[in-house]
Amino acid sequence: MSRFWSPVVQSLSPYVPGEQPKQQDGIVKLNTNENPYPPSSHVLAAIAAAVERLRLYPDPRATVLREAISARFGVAPDEVFVGNGSDEVLAHTFQALLKHDAPLLFPDITYSFYPVYCGLYGISYVEVPLDAAMRVQLADYRRPGSAILLSNPNAPTGIALPRQAIETLLNEHPDRLVVIDEAYVDFGAESAVPLVARHDNLLVVQTLSKSRALAGLRVGFAIGQRPLIEALERVKDSFNSYPLDCLAQSGAVAAIEDDVWFQDTRRRIIASRDSLTSALSALGFDVLPSQANFVFARHPGRSGAELAAGLRARGVLVRHFQKPGIQEFLRITVGTDEQCGRLIATLRELV
Ligand SMILES: Cc1ncc(COP(=O)(O)O)c(C=O)c1O
């Protein structure tokens, strides 16, 4: 606290990211949903080549990257917005499109950054409860509100809605913006991007942090019809003209274009998730059906806090949320088979 703080700063409850230990040797890091594999070698080569351009400002419109994303998703380049991680894309979305008199609706258990953005931008919101199976029930969104925001697959449950359900929601609420945060969609869920052409009330947000193994590069994007993208550009150009540096732009283009690496890596992670789910179930865990690169699991005989602390003491980091309704759960990122093996061996000592 300081007398120089503006009132909004005094009222903020900032997001707390998962731990990034300084010393990573010997640690099995399954706490922040990073990809356990290195990014495509094409990304590293593209970044090395871009170093020559560091003297210059980067392209403020990230034209080549937006074209690469548009080609991959079959949309027009001006239907693509890029930002410094999908967190920044989401932040601009909250400010540009989600601040209205009626409250924004999102699930009570979802990405914990959403209420933080509401606090920052003064947006009223209602947290809509998940059902007893921790699923989103679309009928629960038939209540007063200005817009709907869903993470699909949801985080931290990993449970996804099919594309058809998103289309039902869009049809049911044609006058509400529906934002779908697809940070984890590449691990087995259906993207809503093909619905953009016929729904002017849909904005889809994705990231290169998870399925492209580029959390450190900070690249995210949104796809939507032109008026929505224009709103994001207006906020971006009133905030920072150059959110993506030239290394990030070049690396991201190479990542989007390397489909062989992408398909191979996501298949490996999906296969490891299935083995991890079976191994956890065999230890007595109740594991939610995940379509993400993490699983959400609880053990009937051990508390989430106790297990997370026991794992941590043995060099295995997972995420535990001290929040009513989910405090018995652990969110475990799918690592390599070797990392998952160490997690399971360690849990065997604890349960
Ligand atoms: C649901 C969800 N959305 C968005 C993000 C932000 O990802 P990034 O800013 O790395 O693109 C995360 C990160 O964990 C997430 O879990």
C-alpha cells in the first residue's frame, strides 16, 4: 500500500501464476500445463534468423503471422488478432467487448484469471455453477447477462463441450457475444473456429503456449468476424502498438506452419494422458474425463493439500487450488511418460 496508488490498484486481487522454480534439476514440473517437449526445430531456426532484425521495430500488425494463422484456419487475415500470449488477447477482449451494464457470465470453476480481468476493468460478472459432474450445462446460461465466456475444454476440469453445443449456445443467444477460450483445444476437443463464418457473436481465443510448446514466447490469437477483431485492434493500438516482438512473430509463423511436429506432439500427449488416467485410476483416484494436456483428479482417502505437499517434498510439482468445491483435487499436467511414471511412483508412496 502507498498513498500514490490509484483506487483501482488498491482494489485489485491479482492472478497468482503457478510456481516456476529457479532450480529445475531433478524436479518433475507438472504444475503449469506446459508442453513437456521442445518446440519444433523450425521455430528455433526462425528465431535465430530474426535476430538480424532486432534493430528495427517489429511489424505492428504482425501481417505474416496473421496470414499464417488465417491460412491454417481458413479465415481471412483481417479476422485474426494476435497478442502477447492469450492472456493479453483475453485482457483486450474484456476491455473491448465484455464491459456492459448487464453482467458477464462464466462458470464458477474455470480459469481464475477471468474474475481478475473483471476487477481490473470494472466489469460485473456472475459465476454460473457447474453441475454435480463438474460439467457446463448450457441451460444454466438462460439468465440475464451481456455475454458468455467459456473455456473449452474447461480449466481446470479438462472437460470439453462438443462444437454442436457451442453452436446451440450461439443460436440461443444471438445478441450476446460468446467468447470461447480454446487454450487446450488441440488435445482432443473440437474447435469452434468453423462456426465463425456464420456467427457474428462468436470470438475464439487460442494460444501457442500449450500445443506448440511456446509458453515462453508469449503468442496468442483470436479469430472472429471483422467488427470484433476491429474492437480488439482499437484497444491494442491504444495500449501498445508492438505487443509481439520480431522473434515471437517469426517463431510463431514457423510453429503454425510445422504441422508434422504439431500432429506428432499432440498425439504423444494424448496417448500419455490416457496412460496417466489409467494409472491414477488404478491408485484409486477419481479422474475427470480430460480433453486437455492435464488431468483433474482426487483421491477419496487423501486431501488435495496433503497430496500436493507430499509430492512437492519429493520433487514433483502439481497444481492445487485452495478453493471450495475443488480443494480435494490436483491438477496434473501431462508430462513425458518418464515424468508421469515418476509422479505415479511418488503417489504410490503417498496414498
Ligand atoms: C484457460 C486458459 N486460457 C488462457 C491461458 C493463457 O495462456 P497464454 O497467456 O500462455 O497464452 C491459460 C494458461 O494457463 C489458460 O489455462
